[in-house]
Amino acid sequence: MSDVVSFGSVNVDLVARLDQTTVKRLAARYDWFPSPDETAAVESVPAEIDEFVDRTMIGGKGSNQSVAAARAGAATAFCGRVGSDESKYGVLSTLAGRGVNVDHVEPADAETGKAYVFVDQAGENRIAIIAGANGAVDSAYAARHREAVLDAECLLLQNEIPMSTMESLVGSLENEPDRPTVIYDPAPPVGAEPLLQYDAVDIITPNAYEYELLRDAIDDFEGTVVRKRGADPAIIQQPDRESVSVTPPDVTPVDTTGAGDVFSGYLAARLAAGEPLVGAVAVAITAASLATTEEGAQQAIPSMDVVDDFME
């Protein structure tokens, strides 16, 4: 049994640090090139892009959130699929070494998902993802691992696996009397609207870009909205309650890659531990802020001890 199950994507992150001139050139040349803080799904990228890559790491929103939950002290399992190339990158061994149970991960007849992470001189990131094996996380896979989900206190979902799979899984939870709290990070935001219609989705965590793009669907959403707003205060909107804001600590960001994933993982871990929502958000926003002061996604995730010391 796990406190937290993260059901979603795992990627090989190909990181490129770009100056502003190069960012503007690529944005002007390629329609698919993401906006600041955007995660965009693409079919492929041109060979030119590989010339900018200077680091390779393990990432993906699903696996990032699982590592964050584990660092926050939760017993955490990851559900997803990898390609035949996973051993080349050490995907599963890396996640296991970071405290995540990978017993539910299955191989797929595809390459492991890839994510091109473009980090500019201000530390803002733009991410282009290629689904790979993440696209093979289908409804049959979800059915095989449904019991692991039901046994968890919190379920983390992201929008880097097929929507039909998440609808199948969440739909199967609708009438379960003892289901997990479902936290949905609607990133990438394109196509995220259908999951907001399910009663089993309890909390969504859009950033400012995602919130504006999904505004109409969010207005109709009946659960809790936790709006991540970077260095500005997060806003908690609960049905029939006054909004509450939670201010992040003042830090100097170096790399914002994965900060939203740190937030989600910590939020799930603290809720699973029984902490009230506002307190859980305060811990999560502190952890996410601290993660921006180091380079990388999973490597930069602080431990619960570090977060506690900082908050004290």
C-alpha cells in the first residue's frame, strides 16, 4: 500500500540552456516552440534542436511528482510505462534510488518518452514533450493497476498520458466509497478539459498560463482549484468558501523546471499525512520555491527536513 500513487509520464529530459537571442530565433522559426512556463506536446523536433542539448536527466511530470512525494516523506509508487531503451538511461534504477516504488511500471513497444527542456537566462523553462511509451499507458494498463490506485491516500494525475486512459481510471473511481483524493495537474493544458467534468477529481493545480487557457472549464469545475502563480501568492479556491492566498518565500530562481511537479508531489504527501489543505499548500509552495534555486528537476527537489528547517 502506498500513501501516494503518481499515475502518468516518465521522460528522458534533454536540457538546453539558451540565451535570449536563441530563444527568440527558435520561437520565430518553429510554431511548436513553447511559451515561457508552457509544456507543449509535439510529434517530433528537428535535428537542429539536439545541437543545443547539454544535459540528459530523468523527468516527466508523473515521475517528477512521485519523487517529490517520496522526498516529502510519503510512501510513493509510480504507475507508467517505459521503452526498451530505459536501461540506457537508467530510468527505473534512478526512480527506485530516489525512493519510488516502480513495481507497477511496464515496458512498451516504443522509446521511452522524451522532453526537450529549454531554460532561458532568467531561469524560465519551456518544455516540448514527445509521448513515446507514455502514449501506451492505455485503459487496459489502468485496469491492471487499479487496485494499487485504490489503496492510496492520494492519486496524482498529469496530462502527459492519453486522456481516454485517465477518464477510464477516474470514471472507475466515481462510485468508490473509499477512493483516494485525486489531484490533477492540467499540464500540458491542451485537451485537459474533459477530466475537469468528473466528480472524482478533487483538486486541480493550474499555473497562470494553464489557468487562463482553461478558464471556461475551470469556471465549471466543482472541486478545489489551487492556482500556482510563480513568485506571486498561490490562490486556493474552494466551493462555497472565501479564496485564500499563500505567499511563497522570496528566493532567487536558477531553474524553474519541475517546480510545479514539486508542488503537486508535496501537496499530495502532506494531504496523505492528514495536514489541512492550506497548511499543505504552504509546505508545497515552499518546497517548489526551494527547488527553483538549483538546476534540474528531480535533482533539485528538497527533502522534507530541508523544507521544515527553511520554514522554521
